[in-house]
Amino acid sequence: MARLQFSTLRIGEASRSLRWPRMVCIAVLLLTDMVALSVAVFLGYLLWTRPVLRQPSSVYMDLIPLLLLFPLGYAGAGLYPGFGMGAVETLRRLSCCTSAVFLVMAAFSFVFKLPPHYSRMAFAIAWGASLVALPLLRFLVLVVVSRWRWWGEPTVLVGSGRWVQWTLGALENALSLGYRPLGVLSPDLHRHGSDMQGVPVFGGLELAPHLAARGTRVVLIEEGTESNSGATLSWLQQHFQHVVLIREYQDLPVERAQVCNLGGVLGIKFINGLLSWQNRFIKRTLDIVLGAIFLVLASPLIALGGLLVRLFSCGPSFFWQEREGLWGRRFRVWKLRTMYQDAEMRLEECLSANPELRREWEEHVKLTCDPRVISGVGVFLRCFSVDELPQLWNVVRGEMSLVGPRPFPEYHLQRFPPEFRELRRRVRPGLTGMWQVTVRSNGDIEKQRMYDTYYIRNWSVWLDLYILARTIMAVLASRGAH
């Protein structure tokens, strides 16, 4: 009885932050979206309507109420607050809803024959700008508000100690989900103490009603254990609005998994997007179009980088290495040279003299302070990934993709198990990839394998766009690059 009272007291203390209404989170996202839309519309006016058509802003004041159509569409798509949805799905719904509302507005102006002085070009600019501004501003706001205790969906975890540790780590790396662990209900409480990774362990399942009564709406429960029997799940559904079964599916595509009703039996359909020729065609088309645009825009930067290399180091500006590509075919990967010409000799001397650096090399196949890299210019080019830009030519040629597993050297590939190497051969290597935007050069061999496997199994156009956007943010922040 005393333990139950103590646990109830801890639940009360942990639930104090729930006094912040859920509407505050919705209000923050609503304000963020309206600011992003306003910026996009103003950009259309600033870039076209004002300098080209010389129209005053008052001409468009009558269209301002139509901006309310956007939050209505987002609300209908479940984007307010959108907790539990994930970054890629949020990007997909946000983009689709935004485009749909712009198309509705265009159809509205055509059907009702609105005055022709409304600029179609300004409309198109605002549309394109909103597709960038909305997810970007949401991401920036999320980085800030996710640090505050009132943000997110209060969530309770039910499962074994190892599963709870894994789930807490996964939630910490997935800020876009918005699940905020409030506490843990673990039958084997005595094994873990009063906290797990800073999250309080309240006790057993008998405390679930107390958590639900204090405003907790979501429970995450470990799949495949005695604690999630049919009776337990039914009992939890009586108290919580959302009961989510969680299981590790490391070798299955989970991003676009679909729940099926097979005559009253629950089925989960896993879809491998890259096996579809339509999806491969879309991905290759994006590579050609975006790759060619990026190559043209990056050409001056590549030329400047090559000139700096020649000024600070003897030898050619560019170099190439043979790497393994689609179906195991070999091809030449082009880079700006950032290493001394006697790089391998410098590396071996450094590793022989410093056992600590050798351990770092064996774990990451990279060094934080690499003696092979040209001082100054080489470090700068690597820090902002400028040395990788010549690979845009490989993308246009079809030897690489904008997004995919990185084309590692042979000595790096030999660290991976054979089955993973075979999986990598099914896709084109990428200019950027999932592990680059999550851990970049800080990830060890196992993390590289894990993130690349996830990408290949869960590919979608939206995942590619998400990774490209994250790549730009990571490069600008020069995070983890060496």
C-alpha cells in the first residue's frame, strides 16, 4: 500500500507539466504555418508582382482570407499537432495538402472568373516557396520547442527493461514524432531502480488508470510479451486513447507499412518501394533533373575549390577512385583532392605511432584529425562537403544517385557482412545518405549498416526529399564532417 501511494505521488509530480493544454502545441504549429505561408506569399509579391507588374499590395488584400484554407486542410490531414506521425510522413502530408489548396484556389479563380490582374507567376512562386518554407520553419521551431517540458504528447511505456531502453533511445532520435516519455510501467521494477535514462519507473500496470486520469493519452507497449495479452490490451484501451504496439523490425520496411483487416485478423503489409519500376523511374528522373541543376549551380564552387587545392598543395585538383556501384559494377568516383599525395604513408606512420588513433580508425574507418588531409583548405572543403560536389557528374551519368548508401572504398566495404554488401548492390550509391544526416562521420560501422539498411528497405520519394533537406542543414552547420 505504501509503495502504491509513493508511486501515485511520483505520477502526480511527473504529470504537473500536463497542465499545459494540448491547444498550446496546436497554436504554436498553427502560428508557424501561417508565418511560413505569409513569407511565401510575400516572396511571390516581392520577386514578381512588385518589380514586374508594379502592382500595389492592396490589390491582393481581398485574397488574405483564403489563407485560412491552408490550416483547415492541415487539420483535416491530422497535422495539428501531428504527434506520432514522423518526419517523412509529415513532409508528405504537408506538401500534398499545400499543393491541393493551391490547386483549389486556382480552380476557384477560374470558375468564378476573378479579375485577371492577379498574377499567375506570383501564384506559382508562392506555391514553390511554401513547399520549402513550411517544413523548414516547422523543423526550426521543433528544434527549439522540443527542449521544453510542455511540448509533445505525454506517453507512458510498458515493457521489459531492454525494450524500454531501446524505445527511449529511438524516441530521443525522433523529435518529429513528438512523443514525450512521461514514465515507465515495468513489471520487473526492482531490476531497474526508480529511473531509466532519466525517465521515472512508476511501477506495475495497476498504475495505468492513474496516468490516464492525469491526462496521458498514449501508451507504447512492447509487442510479443506476456504484458500485451488480449485482456491487457483491451483493459488499456479503456483508459488510453491510443495504444501502440512496438516491435523492432530491423530487416523489414516500416516507413510505408499498411495495416490490413484480413477478415477480422490483423495483418501488416510491408512494401519494398525500390522493387517497383515506376519508383525507380521517378528516382532516376529526379536524379537527372535535380542533379543537372545542382551541377550547374555548384560549378563555380567546384572551380574555386580546385584552384585553392592547386595553390596550397602540389598535384592535380581532382582525383578519382574506383568504387562498387549498382549490381556490383565498378565506376570512377570523382572528388576534389583534399589529401596530400603521400596520404597513405602519412596515415600508416600516424597509426603505428598512436594506438588510440588506430582504435578510432578500426571502429569508424575515419579519423577526427586525419593526418592525410591538406591543412587549411583540405579541412575546409571537407567540413562543408565541397570536395564531394564533383560527384554530381556521376549522378547525371547514372552511376550514382543523389541519395543512397555512400560508395565506400574496398577496405571499408570489407568490414560489412556479405548479406549487407549484397543489399547495397541493389541500389545506386548516393551523394548523400541517411547515416550522413543523422550521425555523419561520427557513426561507427554498425550505425552505417543500420541506417543504410533502413534507407534501402524504406525508400520513398519523400524520404529522399527529407534526406536532401537534412543534408543541406547538416552541411551548413558543418556537423560531424571530417
